[in-house]
Amino acid sequence: MPIDIHAHYVPPQLLSAIEDRGAMCGVRLLPAGNGRPPALGFDYGFRVRPFFPQLIEPVAQRRASLDRQGLDRQMVATWPDIYGYGLEYGACAQWHRMLNDTLADWCNTNSDRFSFVASVSLVDAKDAAVELERVVGLGAVAVMVPANVEGVNIGEKALDPFWARAETLALPVILHPVLVEPAPRAAKFSLTQIAQYTFDTTLGIGSILLSGVLDRFPALSLVLSHGGGAFPYLLGRFDVMHERMDKAAQGDVAQRAPSTYATRIGYDTIVHAPKALRFLADTVGIERVALGTDEAFPPSDRDPVASVKAAGFSSADIELIAEANPRRLFPRLP
């Protein structure tokens, strides 16, 4: 009964809520016309590109997609590019309550196939910690956070109250890339999807490890998107620089070599290459890898079970990756 740990969805409840009261928290729908999906505009000047059609598709289509892929259940988060961390503090907290309320409502209505992944405002770490308590009550099985907060690596932000609450609640944290600033070198050739996002994940996890987050919160459950970006491939380079850098000047307070943390972290399977997936499992341990699709976006894995089989894993290992590992990494799954 395969479980997809990484997918995205924007429910119709959210679009209705934005129309009704989005302006109260500085968020507006920007209709595209001609039947095309709308975009979102934020009062601080940010405008996200229009919603991908699959991101807002009717529930019947998403259910049919799960059936086609042979998936029993899918964990769905909102679109991280609409986190809106440039909003002022109260408005951003209100926006994330709206994101969570509407997605939780949709997941609870469709609880036979879908599980809710929350988001939080990281403008204020104490507010984020309070929202974690609330979303657990709404049925969240995890919380998704960005690899950067308005261009600042997440490990460089003062978020200890948030990390502490996630650890106390035993609520897994999924690290996901975002792009909220111009990246001109990635603007063509789909380099944003190919490289920019995986680059962002790598910077994000590097900043978390070297700033000592996993030392201060050793029971924190952390899962990386897109196979960890380039992190598993660069472990040797992380270790060398951890040993040789001027730690005080660079802010490196990690108590161990970065590679030693790699086996404490979870990873999805979205790497699109059998040898790369085998390398990931061999490097971090088969028990740390769980099935993912990234459904709704162009680089999604549209047949994730086939991707795992193509890597030559045994039947027992495929069962681990597809169901047992997701359930162990996300114990709140039904």
C-alpha cells in the first residue's frame, strides 16, 4: 500500500477564502482570464506565477492520479512559493492559519487517501511554535518549511522555539526549496527546476547542520525533499570544509562531521535516476528513504513505484521504501 510523502495541492477552499478575506492579510487573487488558473499577489510586492493546473485540479482527478500510480495515500502540502514571508508579522501568521485551515479541511474530507502537511509563519519563531500545536489538532502529520526565508538560509534564522516545539511534538519537519528572489542564471533551460531548487535544499540543510540545530535538538525528525538535493553527493566536501574552515569566522558550531548526521535524516525518492537512488540508499541507509512524487509540478515522478523497482531493490526493500519507511518517519499517518 504505497504512500507518497511529498506532494502539493491548493484546495478550492483556499481560493474561496482568499476571495472573501485574503485582503485582510495582504494576499489577493490575480485572475488570468481565458479560463486559465489565477496567480497570487502579496501586498509587499511579490507576485507568484499562476497556479499550475494540477495544483488546483478537482479532487476526482487527483484521486485518479493516485490510482494510476498505484498509490494508496498521499501527503499533501501547500505550494511553498506562496508562504509569503515578506508579509508583516501578524498578517503572515493569519495567512498561514488560512493555508492550514483550508488544506486540513480538504484533507479531512478526503481522509481515505490524503494526509495534511502544515506550514507555519517563520517571521516569528514563537508564533510558529504555537501554530504547530494548533495544526496537530487539525490532523497534521508533518510540517513543511523552506530552505530559505526570504533569501536567508533557514539555519541562520533564530528559530529555536520552533525547532524545540517540533521536537517535543514529535512532528516531522520536511525541508523544501523555494524561489522568491530573481535567479537570472537559472531563468532559461528549466535550470530553476533542474538545479536551482536542489541547490537551495543543499544550502538549507548545510545551514541547519553547521549552525548546530540537530545538536541542540537531537530528537528532531527532519526529512529532505528531492533526495536531499546535492547533500548526499557532497558529504565528503562538507566534511573536509567542516574540518578545515575557520569555524568561529564561519559560524560552524556543529559537534560532528556533517556526514554523521546524514543517517539521522529522511529523504524522498525524487531523483529520477536508478543509480542515483541506489547511491542515496547506500549512503544514508535504506531505512531513511521514502517514496515521493512532487505531484503537481513539472519535475514530478509520475510513476514512483516503477522508479524504485528500476533501481533494482529487492521486494522487501521496495516495501520498506513504499510503506514501512513512510509510516516510521511519519508516525501520525493513519
